[in-house]
Amino acid sequence: MSTAPGDMVQVHALVAYPASLLNRDDTGLAKRMPYGGVTRTRVSSQSLKKHWRDSLLIRGLGPMAVRSRAIYERLVARPLMTEHGASDAEALAIARYLMGKTVDTKPVVDRATNTPTAQSSQLLVLTKAETAHLLTLGVSALTHLREQAITVSGEKDVEKPLDAHFSKGVKETLPLLPASLDTALFGRMVTSDVFARVDAAVSVAHAFTTHREASETDYFTAVDTLKDGDDDAGAGLIQETELTSGVFYLYLVIDMVQLRSNLVGLIEDDPGLPERLAGALVEAVATVSPGAKRGSTAPYAYAEFILTERGSAQPRSLANAFLDPVPADGANLMVASVSALLDHRSRLASMYGDTFTTCAASIHEVEGIDRVSLVDLIQRTFPAPE
């Protein structure tokens, strides 16, 4: 994301969840963070982004990336065998050849046979255009090997013939291929100079409760339905888990200049895509919930307040509105949180000025702010290009 002045959209949202366990750590407990001298319940930005990009709001707009260690095995070697008549040895050798030329990662070794596979040792993130091009290269390689009547028993048999066949290598086209929608939004780190690095257009903060953490231990049992009078009277299962509740503050920034740059290759025929994609992301922020233990807590909630700010100035979070935790003393936590956020924003504006174009949607009556529906908020924040 660029730090120079540009076209920035900030999104602030408040959403409340009752008994839930939205994001767990490695011990199965809710993620936490210290802030303002007290501990808050937290939802990681990774968790939020995962659920947003998996939503139909985003996926329905265009191609998405594939995240897997088995890309070269499943999307190159397997189609070469099932669709193009390659033998196991040919398909594996070609897939491993392409993997060696395009990513800086070692192949996984099959423990049973002690031979390299076409799976990478690192998780790869490749776009639909990239995986399709890799298969095209694989088909070209297979055709060349067949034309040269080269018998393939392993990767060594194809290296020299394919180096000669791809005289310019396989590096020229791959960096020029269009990004997927999710990599255009959230970026992509790569371990090779063959695939283009994509700088994130969206920065996402970890969500946290506006107040001190609120949690309890939930003790539960399961009944063994086949026990009879001769068996012990104990439960078939006894366990405990943690439940939390609270009002969470979510904050993200969309760099529209970077987003347009990332979508080159997709927007030539669809110039309105960046605004629609950004709008879909804001709708996902408002309506898509993360959540571990969904089956036992149904942690589905919509944001009750969402504020967008668009302008060229450097973004700034409003998290410090909750540096002093909102007191959970029986008053309406959501209304108190909205008031604290808007009061802090007003104080910042009085000190630095306010150059942002602002729009807010809320189910609560709030002084000093005009409320609109979420649909209107998205349309006003991301107008269609003329």
C-alpha cells in the first residue's frame, strides 16, 4: 500500500456478538490483546480477511487465487494425464520442471518411495490466469517431447529438451498476467521473481472489543445413549470451552489507486470493477461474520454502525476512541461505543481539520450525523464511473 497522498477509503465498523468464540489461539482460547491498560478480546486480521474473501460478495465478482501446496500436482500434472494423455512419468516430470523454473521452493518427497513429488514444500498463492498459463506451458512441453520422441522416466530426461524448447524461458509472460480479485485486495508475497509480487490495496487492523474482555468458561456434557441401568450414570463426554461476548471495533483502509493498479488486465473491459469490488468488501465487512464453533454458537451478526471516509490525506485509525475502555455498567454498550468513536473523530477534526467525504449507516439514533442505508452508503462512497 502506498503511503503518499492518494485516493483512500477508511472503513470503521462496530459489531456486537453474544456468546461466541470468534477466533481461537493455539490453545483453543479466544485471542486477546492488551490495550489501554486492560485486556480486550481480539479477532485477527487474517481471520477477517479469510472470511471476507471467501464470501460470495467477493467471489461472485471474478476470478480468485488458488492457495495450495499441490498446485503443480493438481492443476498441471493431473490435467496432463486426464485431458492430454500424458503418462504418469511425463506429467510428473513436466510439472516438476515447471515448478523448478517458476518458484523458489523444494518439492515434497514421498516417504514411501523416497522420490520427489510435484507438491511444493511451501503454500503457494497463484491466480487463475497463472495456473491456466502453467497448464498451457505443460501442454506445449508434452507436445514437444512427443514430437522429439523423447522417452521420459524422470525429470532429468526433460530438462535439456525443455530448456531448448522454451528458449526464452518461462519467465516472460507470467509477471504480466492479471491478478485475482483477492490478491488485488490483500496482496501477495512471492518467493520467486517469476510471479509478480502484488502490494496490498487493503490494510486491515485486528478487531478488538471497545471495552474490557468479557468471557466465561462453558462446561458441557454429552450423553451416551446406549448406556442402561447396569452402566455407570456418568456422561459420555465432559468438556469445557471458553465463550466471549462484546462490541468489536473493525478498521480497514482501501487504497483505490493501488487497487486500480492491481486490477490491470481485468478493468480494461470493466472500468467500474474497482469501485464495485471495494463496495462489495465494505458490504462483507458489515455482513460477514468470522467464527469458530459456529455449530454451537451461531455467531452471525451485522454491523450496527459503519462509517466510511474518502479522501487524499493519510488515513488514521479511530481506535484511540477506546483507549479508555467503554464501561460495561449496564448502559447500552453499542450506543456508548458509537458516541465514543464520533467524539474522538470530532476532536481529531478540530485539531487537524476534516478533509474526508464521510458517510455513515447506523441502526441507532446518533447526534450530529446523517444516517443512510448500507446500500446508499456504498453507492455514495463508491460511485459508478461516468
